[in-house]
Amino acid sequence: MHLSMAGIDARTGTVEQREAFAFSVTQIKQILADIMRIDNVHGAVLLATCNRTELYLSIEEPEETRADAVLKRYALFPIEDVSLYVQEESQAVQHIMEVACGIHSKILHEEQIVTQVGHAAQFARCIVHSTDALLDTLFRIAVSAGKYALTNVVVSHVPLSVSYSAIALLEKECGSLSGKKSVVVGNGKMGRLAAELLVQKGCEVYVTLRTYHHGETIVPFGTKPIPYEERFSKIDGADIVFSATKSPHYTITESQICQLTQKPKWILDLAMPRDVESGCGTINGVTLYNIDDFGENMHPTQEAVAMLQSIAEQYADAFRMWRNYRESVPYIQQLKWLTAERLLHSTAMKEFQGEGEVEEIVRFVTGKTVDMIMGSIKSDISPELLRNCCNKIGERARAVKK
């Protein structure tokens, strides 16, 4: 199988361009199912986060299917001048390891990307059944790389999530948040984290809920839940508004803000696609930030970046070893058979011919010996090397017979 990927992220595309690929869970399910109907596609995983969308394919004939062309088919609306980055084989492997380690995140080494990588693979595997052994192992090793990086690398002065970065930016712009009234639209993971951080900073925090089920709905401690439909009753007079939903439509529009008696001073949009209409940022007295504004001024140490890069490379090597060994198995079996044949037909075996279980013993010992040798050089094995070895032994065997 050939590994290919294509994608767009905060480094390569604008917010508007990335919105064309900001797929919902339902859309991802349909897209993966559709892709799996392509004849030469054996596996597909779609990683979609607030800052990136990447499609990974395991394909039989790469010249017939391009990952970027496939991904562009599913753009949510016509988008001009969009250029997707494309990686093949070893470059694609290195890329997903770096993504899982947080190297390509808007905020270096942010903690949520590891979970997102794992969830993307799990969704493809368990819900759509669109993975094969190649993609399953690739993403399993990538998640291991990301977890190891989170545990062993400390990136000084760099927040671990977009929510942390947004709060830090807010404090830099307006000083202490203590006593300020804030509204968080959305009670997903991002919204809950933002609400918890605002409570810690001493804010009065309201959180919108679309529905409430006692014992099931998580309401951040110290916050006041309000129905989503009543959000503007609290936004009117609020100092700070966060929006972090998965809504395909705007949760806050320019006209809605203009109708308020007391407009919020700061609106922070953590969603992708965006929750807040861009025109809100043109209203006098209102400052609007979107997801691309967070993390701009973070300057991690080069030492930390080098450590993350090293981890990504180590785990990419681990995947390469697994793949090489897996693709070498047919040649290892062939090597066992050829070696046993050479021994059984050598002059040294003539005096043992005709004796009981000689052939069975030779094949057993040969197989065990080859396994021990392969195990000791596992990191250096390649299908090409073993194929050449089998060809050489086969040529010599034919020469002896002549």
C-alpha cells in the first residue's frame, strides 16, 4: 500500500479557506464512506480540527488517486486560490508524527491535538470502518509520539491550548479579569475550559446550554447556566463574550450586536467554522478576535522545538521498522524455504538422505535460525534487501543443479 496525505492548516490557509474544509462529524462520516468506494483506496482517515483538515489515504495505485484532488471534492463551498499541501510515503509519516507532537499547531505543543489525532483514527476505525493495518498502526504510533512528547517536553511560556492562549491575550489587552461579566456560548470541551479559566480569573461567568439533563449535562463549576436562546439577554451588558460551538451557522451576527444597549468590549471566537460574523469587529467599541489571533506572539525555545522534532523522528523510524518488517514477511518465508532447500540438496547432506526425520529437522532449525537473525537486525531489514537475498540464493541453487 502507498501512503498519501493532503491538507490545509493555519500556516497554509486563511480562516476563509479553512472554513471550506471545516467538516462536521456527520459530514466526515459520509466523506469517509464515499472515499472508501474508490476502487484502489484501502483506508482513509480524516483529521479535522479548528486549525487543520488533513486526509490520509492508503492506496494501491497512487498515480490514479491524488489525496489533494479527493479532499477538494468535498469542499463545503467553492473556494478559489486554495493550495493544499501534499505528502507521500515517508514524508507523510513524518508529518503526522510532527502534528501529534504539536509541532505544527498554532500554539506549539498544545495538548488537545494528541486527543484529536486519536479520535480521528478511532472514528474512522470503529464508526466508518475505513482504516486498514497501515493507517491503524500509523495513527497508533503517532498518538504514542504525542503522549510521550506531552509527558517529557516542557515548552516554557507556551500555553497548552487555544483557550489558555485566548485568556492570556485577554489579560494582556484589558488587565485583570476579576469582577468582569462574561458569557461563554457553547458547552463543549473548548467552551467548558474557557469558562473554567474565566472563573479562576474571578469573572462572573454565564454558559449557554441548548438542553439540560440532570446528571448528564456538564456545567463548569462556578458558572451560571442559561438557555442558548437567551444568550443575548446576558451578552447585553457583558464585558467579555467567548463563542466555541460546532454550529454551521453564526451564533453572533453584526446586526444582533448592534441591537444591544450595552455592547461587549471583547468577543473571542474559538470556533472553526467561525461562530462570530466578521462585521462584529467593525462595531465601535467592540474588539473581535478569532482563532488565528491566538498564539501569534509565542516564541518557544529552539531547544524545545528540537526535542519535539527528535521525538517525531524517533517514532517515524518506529513506524518505518514496523512497515519494513511487515512487508518483508513474505520474503522471510521464502528465505527459510530457499535456505532449507540449499541445505537439503547440498553434498554435505548426502550421507543423511533417507534417514527418518532429517528434512523436518533441517526445515525446523533453518526456520528458527532465520527468525533469530531477522530479529537481531530488525531495524535494518527492508523488503528490497531480503528480495535481493532470496534472488541470490535462488540463482546459486539453480547453478548447482545444472
